[in-house]
Amino acid sequence: MELNNNKNRAIFISVLNATLKYLGLIDKTIHCKNESPEICAENYAKYIKETYGEVKIGLVGFQAAILDRLRKDFDIRALGLDKNNIGKEKYNVTIEAGEKAFKDVLDWADIILVTGSTVVNGTVINFMNLNKEVIFYGTTIAGVAYLEKINRLCFCAK
């Protein structure tokens, strides 16, 4: 299978994650639900504050609970690729066009919090060798994070 589109990459990543979980090499591959996204977001806020202090955060990928919680304690800018969200204000933060505002947001931010879905849409490579702290979040990137030894936090997934 060629990994030349989102569908093929999603299938590949799903199989990779399932295999590595079966082998006991990764965990937290099942999305959180119910009240867990808010609990997860609270954990991110606490972790970032304790680890990095007062920082400016570039959030890559719209995750409502995380954006809503982090905006209360941090300066935050959010990047997205979903045309339905770009330019819209969510939780008092304008979602900026991922491709257009990419460099400006990365230059502005002290740390970058990136959705693991970037591994499926092919943009993950843009975040692999930055000269600042990058934290991937979510279940999708579990296997790649393990194999590539990249920083992933996922507090409430199973």
C-alpha cells in the first residue's frame, strides 16, 4: 500500500497502533470520551504550567477541551486545516489557517502542542525537528511516537 493519501495513511497507522498495542509496546490508543476530554485538558494545563511555567502555546489541531482550558492560563494561538473552523473564533481564540500562519505561530510560540492526527494528514514532518519543545497529543500518533521516540502525552485515553 502506498502511503500517498489520508485514507491509506489512516489504515497503516491503525494497523501499526493495533500491532504495537497487542505486543504491549504502547498504551493509550483508545480515544477518551464523556468527561475525559475536560479532565485531560486540565492535566495539560497543570503539566505545562509545572514544567514550562508561563509560556506561549501554539496549538496545532482544533481540540475543543484543550483549547478552552489552556486559553484560561496561557497566551495561545491555534492552527487548523479544517476550512469550517479557519477564521472562526472558538473559545475567544481565532483558528488560524495551518498553512498560511504556520511560520508566524511557530516563531511566536514557546512550545507547540500538536495533534497526533498530523501523522495521518502528512504534516507531522513539519514538527519533527523544530528548535523548540513539541508535544504531540492524542491516540493516533501512539505507535509513531514510540518508534521515533518523540514526545507524546495522552492523559485519559485507554
